[in-house]
Amino acid sequence: MKQFPMQTTNRIAKILSAYLMVTGTGFLLSSDYYSQMISHAGSDPVLINLSGMVHFFIGMTILVNHFLWKNALQIIVTILGFMFLLKGAFLIALPELTLQSGNNPVQLPWAMSVGFIAIGICMAFLILKNRKLNSI
């Protein structure tokens, strides 16, 4: 039964790691598109609400199944769960305020790309490290 939490962590981390690396690659290869997306220019309120719902569900699903703080990978997975949950909650409850953050000049697609890819690679490394430790 001790293995169960790490199996859950590794399973969720694999999904999040792949998502972050693919998203980071998208930001890198299609920076003009993502710059426009970040600015939320001409955003449809229904799509913003649906985006909030998806983020909220992903965050809640992670946190309901994974609220662990014992090692680096567990901490990263749990924090990402909180980040998805908070983004979803803010998009649903305070959409105008949340959308204003897209006009922030600090949000550079290339920097976001580097961050997403770096976190994804870090998680992949930790997954492999855990696999080696569990096989010993």
C-alpha cells in the first residue's frame, strides 16, 4: 500500500510533464498565435467560462486524488493542481479581472515556453529518478 501514493504521483506527473512540454513547444513555435491568445483580444465569454471550467476540473481532479507534500515531484504535482484550480476559479468568478492580466508585458511567449519546457523536463527527470529508486 505504500507504493500507491507514488504510483498516483508518477501517473499524474507523466500527464502534466507531457502537457507542459507540448505547450511550451507550441509557445515557442507559434509565438504570434499565443501572443494573441494571451491578450484575450475578442474573447468569447462562453469560451472563457468553458476554459475556466476545464482548468477548475483539472485542478480539483488533481487535488482530490493527490494532496501530497513528501518529495519534490509530489510538491510540484500538488502545486500545479492548485494553479489549475485557481486559474479556473478566477476565470469563472472574476473573468474581467483575470483577462486584464493578458495585457501584462511580462507575459512573453518565449519565456513562458522556456518555463513550461523546463518544468516538464524537471518532472520527467524526477519520474525517471523515482522509477530507478523503486526498482532497487
